[in-house]
Amino acid sequence: MHGPYVWRHARRVRHATQEDLDRLAALLAELRKLPQLRERKRGYFSRGSRAFLHFHEDAGDLYVDARLGGNFERMRVTSHNEQADFLSRVREALAPVTGLEGPPSIRGS
């Protein structure tokens, strides 16, 4: 289930400035701790060779475009609650998929 901060259809907003990113310092610090992500430049993260997330500003609110599934999704990350929700979704998207290794091995006999 997606939180109330997800935007399904992107609209034109400007990329976040350094001052905007200063407002997201705690979130950026948490994202930098995730070994699956690489910050190519401040506020722009990739996963492997693909862009994974970057930030925008519109009318004083901050947003992130993140590839949490197959496509980018836009989420508002202005408040601490929105940032926590987003970080939770990122961790979920980066979690390894289990149960796809094939049938369990047979023990005994």
C-alpha cells in the first residue's frame, strides 16, 4: 500500500538546490548508510548503473523521485514523517528477494 505522499503522475518541478538538500541532511545521511546505493553527486543516488533517486522542490515542499519498483515514483519528503515513510520504502525496495532460490533441499535418508 502506498502512503498519501505518492504522486502517480509527475508534474514539472525544479531540481532541489543545495539549500533544499540542506533541509534533507538527516535523510541524506541515512541514505548514504545503505550499501546498495551510491551518491554520484549530492542528492543523486544510483543503484548499480541505474539512477535510483533524486530530489525536487515545488512551492516550498520537497519531493523525491525514486525507482522503488520498475518506474520512478514521486513522493513528498518535506516532513520528518514523510521522510521516515520514504526511507522505509527504500529499505523495502532494496531488501533481497527470498524464496526464489528453488526448491528446498531434501535432508535425511
